[in-house]
Amino acid sequence: MDSELYHRGIRLFNSGAYFEAHEVLEDAWRAAAVPEKTFLQGLIQVAVGLHHHSQGNVVGARSLLSRAARNLSSYPEDFGGIQLPELLHSLAQWQHALAESETLPPLPQFVLKS
């Protein structure tokens, strides 16, 4: 996977630039090998889901966050250097809050393992 694109996409995502993060991560996805493609697809889906939410599209956000969690859940907890258990927990909280029209938890972050 293209490390420069990957890390730029993570930085964009964590700064709240979800649409831009999706674009950069999609470029990394195009060049990635098969084991990394679904992982990157999951990260892209998180970014697009949060972009949908920021545009008021709750149905789209719920759908994409659900697909993202499904795609990311099959990877080891440190795949791509991201703390996946924390990310998946955050996605579950968001899915629940959106489904129940509850107060939203903090925004998910792509936290890299140090």
C-alpha cells in the first residue's frame, strides 16, 4: 500500500476533512494489493459515512458505517497500524446513536499504534 497516501488520508480524516480523506484513501486503494483493499475500503466507508452525516444524510451514514464495521472487523487488531478495536467500538457507538436518534459520541479517529 502507498504509505504516503495512506498517512495523508489518515491525517485528513482525523482533521475532519472526510471527503478529502476519502479521495486520498481511494487513490491508495487503487494501488493496493488484495489483502489491503478491503481494509482500505472499510476506512473509505467510514470517511464517506461521516461525510454523509455532515451533509444531513443519516440513512447514508448509517449504511456506510455498518458496511465499514463489517469490512474492518475481519482484520487483526493492529492491521495497517490503526487501533482497530477502538475504531470498531467508536463505529458501534455511532451506529447505535444514529439508529436511536441519541446524542452522538465523539467522532471516530484513525489512531495509529505508537
